[in-house]
Amino acid sequence: MAEYAFVTTWRLDAPVEPVWDAIVAAEAWPTWWRAVVRVEVLERGDDRGIGALQRQTWRTALPYGFSFTMRTTRVEPLRLIEGQAVGDLEGLGRWTFLPEGKRTVLRNDWIVRTNKPWMNLLAPLARPAFGWNHTTVMRWGEEGLARLLAAHHSHH
């Protein structure tokens, strides 16, 4: 398995509450994030969402997609959401929310291993392309969220 550790930071001119609401409602991501094909809620989890299980299906800028289940393992309201992915990609996903006045800095950590044999075979040569692909998919998300919230954004 090839391992990847991606860190993405979005800066949005929107308060943390609507940013949090949009990220927590993953089943609505396909309406604003063009890389997300489908999010199926399999289990709801507790009143904070811990234990929730979703099946996520994604398309990418390159001619491939992937799917995995995401189990929410940690929630600190308006601060952090963390989960474990299992499937084509396996590992940790974390959103961290940092309010800065009327703005929100949103950090995504995606620390995963690939389980698709062709991806593992190509990893030594394709790693830069996979990195570019991840950056592109995340930029689509930032642009979509900014449109959803009518917020200015600056990608880093």
C-alpha cells in the first residue's frame, strides 16, 4: 500500500457556524462539491454524530474515482471532526475549524493508504499526479463551499 499525507487549508470569509454546518452535512456535499458523486448515510451515530457511518463515492480530475466508508470517531462542535476511512482509501480524515473574526480557516488532514492494486503499482511514478489530483479535488470543494456560503476564499 502506498501512503499519502495531504494537508489542505481553506480560508473563507464566513463565520465558523455556517462552515461547520456545511461540512457536517456530508450527505449534501454532492450539491456543492463537484468531486463528490454520492454520500449515503448508513448509520447516524450519537447526538453529536460520533459513530456515524457514511459511504462516500468520489470522482477526480484524473480519469478514476474511488469509494470508501467513513466512520466519525471524534467531534468537538465548531472545532473538529475526525473519522476513519475504509475502502479504496484507508486512514484518517480530519477537519479543523479555526474562527478568525468573521472568517474561518478550515484545515483538512487526509492521511491515507491506497488499496487499489493499480494505484499501489503506479505509486512510485504517479505520486506527483496523485498529489496534483488531490489538490484539484480540494480546490473544487473550496470553490463550491465559497459559492454555497457566498464567501470569498483564498486557497493555500
